[in-house]
Amino acid sequence: MPVSQRRYAVDLEDTIAFPDITHVPIFSPHKERNWYILTEIVSDETVSRPTFRVEDKLAGNYRVVVFSTNDPVTYAKECKVGHMICIKNGLPKQFLDGRYGYEIENPWHILVHQVLRELNAELRKRSDDGLLLSCVVCNTPKENVGCSNCKTRYCSRECMKADWHSRHMQICNVLRALHKWNRMLWG
Ligand SMILES: [Zn+2]
Ligand SMILES: [Zn+2]
């Protein structure tokens, strides 16, 4: 399969777009200038509000993520140990109990998924647009149909349907987010 020689623009190891603890900005973002904090859930510490102990990209650095949205339990339902929480424009804060971390007030600013890193690695093997050059199921080099949400391409409706049930249903929205980040100018 031919693979694009151009570099895929999303790189979760990038410290500006995906900052670790030492690179997280302390002020609100300028318009159109966002960052995404990637953390992995190490334990559920919920007492009243959903609260998770997370490990930063820099191994061994721990923070808490506290959900303060309306109906926080619903928004935190995907949060399980081992999953990753990605926080858009997270600003570090110290909570009243002295712990440091991030407070989630806008539910649209988080993305929780188990395999965010793996998906990113997968996308980097694709073209710059993040689109596979052949069907993701059978590798046939045709792109007749695709998922309207995340733009994954297939050779046929049969392959699209098979993928949806085996895997795609779980990763579609994460792929969509990665595609969106890919088109950003990180500056
Ligand atoms: Zn196919
Ligand atoms: Zn999709």
C-alpha cells in the first residue's frame, strides 16, 4: 500500500499542541489557538463530584481531573482506569483540598477514550488528510463510500457495515476529533 511521504500533522508527542505539565499555558487561549492535555486515568477518586487521579504525559507526574459540569456523572461515564482523558484548553488549578489538577466545566472540552494514542499512531500511517488510501477493512485501493462523521473510507457498503459493528462505532468520534486537530494551525 502506498503511504504518503508527508508528515501527518497531529503528533500527540508535540509539547505545544499537547503540552505536558511543564508546558501547560497558565492563561486562557487566544482565539483559534488551542491546546490539548493528554492524561491517563490511574484511579477513580470520586467522593461527591466525579474525580480521577491521572498521570500526565510526563510519567510519574500526577494530577486530578474533577468534573464540575451539569450532570457530571453522565459526562464522566466513559472515565475508566486505563482510559485517556484529553482536555481542551485545560488550565491548571489548585483545589481547596490542596491538590493540583484540572476542573472540567465545559463537557465539550473533554474527550475520553481508551486508545487515543494507538489511533493517532494509526492515522500517522495515512495521508496528510488522515485518510486511508485504501479500504480500512480489506485494503482494496478504492474509496467509493465513507463515514460521513469521521471520513474513514471504504471500498463498499459491506466493508463499511462490517467495520461499524466490529470497531468503528467505538472510535468514530475520536477519529473525527483527531482529524479536526490535524487541520489546525498549531503555530
Ligand atoms: Zn473493503
Ligand atoms: Zn466514522
